[in-house]
Amino acid sequence: MSNNNLKNATVAAVLTAVIVTPVFGLQLIRQGARTSMESNWSLVALAAAAVFVFQLLRPWIAIPFQKLKTGLPTLSAAPAKTHKPLMFLLLAIAVIWPFFAGRSSVDIATLVLIYVMLGLGLNIVVGFAGLLDLGFVGFYAVGAYTYALLYHWGGWSFWEALPFAGAMSALFGFVLGFPVLRLRGDYLAIVTLGFGEIIRLLLINLNTVTGGPDGISGIPKPTFFGLEMTRRASTEGDQTFHDFFGLTFQNQDLVIYLYMMALLLALATLFVSTRLIRMPVGRAWEALREDEIACRSLGLNPTRIKLSAFTLGAMFAGFGGAFFAARQGMVNPESFTFIESALILAIVVLGGMGSQVGVILAAILLTVLPELAREFAEYRMLMFGLVMVLMMMWRPQGLLPMKRPHVELSK
């Protein structure tokens, strides 16, 4: 045990005590008109001691985790052709599973599929084109409010509004692309973060159009070829899905139908993005990510490449937003805060930037695990940050990183 380890452990324990004291060590207790402060130094001491021991034993603790850097496999950017039987098996399980699962499980799976769509969309911008976007939730909000407003003011159905939601989000992505054409790194992240906040503030302040902080409610669920998945039709004389097929209405059917729709949209997103990255535009995104100067020297136009990445990524976010509005039945600005952008970006980083299978796996983990540990909901963001720090330390390339094509020259 070296003196350097002892010094680092002591400094880390002191900093932990300083940070933990205002949060857990001191508590304000209000009794009627009187307010008093109570201290809980045992919790502070416990946290400092835990950090001290961890830092002191860190060289030995890190030994098993060294295998994590090389133990997990690397995958190609898109699913390989040799994996087709496994993919079809997983797809069959995904289709059959909701008919035997509980309602809450299917509902959580639907939420997972929404984040899969968002993660795959952001993966185009961040993973393939290398453009750090912290305002991706803005496109998500545009898609959700496009459907909500088209229904509220024009009476449009979900299937009529879905392509317009994607087109409107793509338009916003195209417009955002122009101010950030000359920006990189931190500057690009700041501008996109501001864009996401501008969208949210506009939704709050345009009271007469968007409903302000209250949002828009009463948004109908998607229909099945015009047949509503409800107990009674909203319009007298119309038939519901169950009346048309002579079935008995069950609440579970609507949940399964929404899950199937989410699965269909997620598969469409995966298929389109997979085809795109194998096309010249996908190669151009990767060239831009690796070296913009070399990209220019090859005769590629970085302006068009960046605009295409922002536009296509935003389009998938718009589709996800429209489905989110239909699933929730209402939208309000509080559903599209910066935390959502951070979560979507974390899905891309955790899964492995550029790895579509990794993004799917990360979306499942980051959505399902918090639902399984609801008793720790108060510390959700704390645990979330801790997991990300540990991943950056021991597996910075992500859970299933992308295997970049390379050629080895024989000696």
C-alpha cells in the first residue's frame, strides 16, 4: 500500500464529507411556527469511511474489472447477416410475449420501445456523425405537440398526423443544422442545449396555442384501420374493434395494441437506420466523425452531411413523440425537460456510440432497472450518475461497442 493511495483516499473522504453534509448531515425540522436543525453525523461519517476504504482498496478492486474492457464482445454498427436466425427468434418472442405478460410489464416494455426509437435517432447524430446534441428532446416535443395540435385544432387522427409529426421534427432539425454548421464539441453542445430549452419555453408561453403549462389533454389513442380499441365508440353509430370482430372487450387489449405499435415503429426505425449507415450517406457520417478536414479533402460536403444527420435523427424523434402523445393521452412541457435529453444521450453512450444493438440493450437497462427498484426512486439520479461514472472508468467504449471495419496489412 503506497503513500499515494493513502493520500488519495484521505482527500476523497474529506471531499465526500463536505458534499454529503449539506444533503444528509443537516436537516431542517419544522414544528408549527418553529424551525430547528438536526444533525446526522453518523451518516456523513459512514459515507466518508466507505469512500476512504474504496479508494484505499481501489487498485485491488479494479483487477476483476480489467476483464470488462475486453471481456464483452464488440459488434458491427448494424446487425450482421449471420445473426438473422437469432434476430427472428427474438422478434418472435417480442411478438408473443405480451399475450402472456401482465399489464404493467407490457406498459413498461412499450416505454422501452419509445426510448429505443429515440436512442436510435440520436445515435445517428452522436454515434455516426459525431455531433454532440444535448437538445434532442426538443425534436421529441415537436413531434408530440404536432399530433396534439393537429387533433386539437383539426380533429386529425393519429395515423394522419404521424407523417406530419416526423416531417415537422425533421424541419426543425434541418433549421437547427444551419446555426451549428461551424461549431464543434462543447460549443455545439451548448447551442443544441439552448435549442431544447427554447422549445420548452415556447410551449409554456404560447398559452393560446399549446395550452401553456397545462398542455393538451384528451388526445385519442390510435385506431386499428378506423376501429377504436375502446369499450364504446366515441361517435354514435361507429363500431369498435371488438364489436367488428365479435370479441369481448378487455382493458389488456389496448395495452397490447400500443405495445405492438411501438414495436412496429421501433423495428421500422432500426431497419431504416441500418440501411442508411450502409449507404454512402452513412459512410459520409463516419468520415465526418473521424476527421472533418480529411472529409473535406475527399470532396465531401460537411454542410450537407451535418444537415442530413440532424434532419434524419430529428425525424425519428418526431415519430416517437407522436406515439408518446397518443399513449399518454396528453402532453405538457414538463415531459420534455433536459433530463430526458440526458437520459437519451446516456442510452447512446452506455450502449456504445454507433452500435445499434448496444443502444437497444442500454435502453432496456436504463428503463427497466429503475422500475424494478421503485423503493430507491428518491436516489434514482444519484445511482444513475454513479453507474455512468463507473462505465466511463472501466468501459468507456460502452457495453457493446461498434466494431469499425479495418484492414490489416501482412508483413
